[in-house]
Amino acid sequence: MLRRLHPDQPDSFAFTPANQKWAEAQITKYPEGRQASAIIPLLWRAQEQEGWLTRAAIEHVSEMLGLAYIRGLEVATFYFMFQLAPVGSVAHIQICGTTTCMICGAEDLVSVCREKIADRPHELSADGKFSWEEVECLGACANAPMAQIGKDYYEDLTADGLRDLLDRLAAGEVPTPGPQNGRYASEPLSGLTSLKEHDSGRTQYNASVGLAKEIGDTVKRIDGTEVPLLTPWVTHGANHGAAPGGKSVARDEMMPPDGPDGKQGGRAAGEGDAPRDRGEASDKRSEVAGEAPKTRAKGKPAQGSVAPEGAEDAGRKPSTLEAPREGKADDLKLIKGIGPKLETMLHGMGFYHFDQIAKWGPEEVTWVDQNLEGFKGRVSRDDWVDQAVKLAAGEETEFTARARRTKTD
């Protein structure tokens, strides 16, 4: 799915003072030179603060980490957890639509969103308060159907229950998250069937709901003051003794969008042009040539031997025929690895019969392997000669026997 930045973007972005301290502290988790590892938590905090991830926020985080903008954009556009368009000012509703929730009524919840928010996902409601989308499994299958609203799960939902939640949110309330049918957590609806001794003396809410109620961050934008800033890794982690905070790394002015027509292509100033001499594929199997002018592709047969790299005239050309004997060619497609296109190519080269291929020795195999345009190495890879020997003698090969069984089945 193509993901683009929203066409309407704010001019700038800045973390709140508390969020800025939090972000700088996260960077100290990583050794010097590895600060880029903090990009996902920093982008996520930017989204928690603004509701969605703006271009200005992506660039700000990239600058903090000393990254080219394109590197930040790569991460932001790859992960679907990052919202690249504005979301509702009150809440963004994420309806789980995977199997269990779908069976239990997620489609009804989607209908409510279409009715009360907008017809299409990622569209703002008329008052700008809400937006919605359908997402993959959120891992609360025992409490299906459910939705994530802001930071928390609202479970055991019904269509009427979701309508009520939206009305209460629109009115400024923050409904208690968790199960909405009186269930405590994810125990059976009929009550505990084991560990019943834990049924008494429990707190009013389960741990997740209790924390959400205590912090009060269910649907609010995160400004960094919700919880104390703790950095235990500073005295025990990779940057022992380093204090949280510090200035961000200046952005490389050679980077887009301000670089010279983007010619640097995401490379740092002072680096040369991107290399164009890759040669053969790294997996050693590709038959596609690289961009180095003097480098040829080199396929890797599964077994047997092929001619040295690049020698189309290596080996010895086998004997050929001008036409098939008695005007009827053997069905070369009975040889594993030969399809209609290869059969036509072989006919054009003067090979029509199994016994012709059966007579090829190592030199002939080398020559044919190098002259099968687009299929180099195929003779050795699929053992054409051994197959042709059996077929010429009227025997079955493993390939033909399997094909016959498949047709019978």
C-alpha cells in the first residue's frame, strides 16, 4: 500500500519541554554513533503529542539523530502505526477487524464509525473530533469485538455500546477503558473456572485499566508531564555517566529538500556518487547482469558444471539437425526445466530429440549452458542429459512419473 505524507502540513514542529527532555533521554540509551536506533520511540512520541506524524516532526526527529530526512521518512512511511494524516482532535478509533473480532461483530462497529464519523477510514468527522480505521489483530481476542481508542482498549463492544462511547467522548467525557460488559479482564463470561482464590480482594479495575485511570492519558495528547522522567540506563547502560539531554546534530544541508536538486540522493555531503559497479547478484543465483560494464551475470547451477564466467564460445557446440526427423520432434517439455519457451529456443538451435541431448558430454553441456539466452546454466541445474538418456530409452523420469500421478489424481 502506497503511503504518502498529507498535502496539508504545518510549518514547524517542536516537542513540549517535557517531551524534549524525554526524547533526549531516550537517545542516551544507545552508544555513541548508534543514536539512530532511537528513531521509532521519538517518532512515536511526536505522534502521541500531535495525534499524527507531520513532515515537520519527522524532520525534527531526523535532525535530533543526525539523520538525512529521507531516513526518517523511510521509517515513518514503512510502519502503519504511524498516522500520516490528521486524526480526530478527540480520538482516533481503531477497530480490530481480524477473524475473532470479525466473527463477533466488528463489521457492526465499522458501520457505526461510517455512520457517526465518516464514510471512509482516515477521514475526519464533520466536527473534526473523530477519525477511524480498521486494523489487524490487536490481541484481545477473548474480549472480541474491540477497538483501540487513543492509548487504551475498549473491549466486549456492541454497536450501541460504541455509539454511546462516541457520544460521551464528544461531550468531553473519558469513558473507562477495558471490558464494557462488566467483565473484569479476559476471564470467561460466566466467571473464573480456575484460580478462584484470586476472585476476592481484587482491585476495582484490572492493572491496565487501573493504570489508565490513574495517569489519565487514555485519549489525551501526551505532553511528557504524565509520569516522572526516569533514566536508569544512564548509570547502568551503554552511556554510563552520560546525562540526559544535549544538543541535536545539525542537519546536513546537502540533504533534500535543500540539497542541489536532490543529487546527493540521501548520501552525506562529501561522499561520492552512489556506486554503480555491483556486478553479480549477492545471492550468486541471479542471471541478471549488474551495472559494471565489464562484469557479467553468473548463474549458479544446483549441480554439475558450467563454463567459466562469460565465455559464450566455451565448450563445444553439439551436433544439430536442420529439422526434426520424419517431421516430428520429441516433446522436450518432458524434461524437467524445459518449458514452451525453452523448447522453442532449442528447436531454433537445432535440438529436437531426446537422443541428441543424451549424447551431450561436458564440453557440449558447457556450450549449451552458455548459449541459452536468459536461461544460462539450466542444462546443468536440471540434469537434462540424465533425464534425456532415460526418455530416449523409453523410460520414465521422476519428473514424468510425478506429472502422470498428478494428472491421475
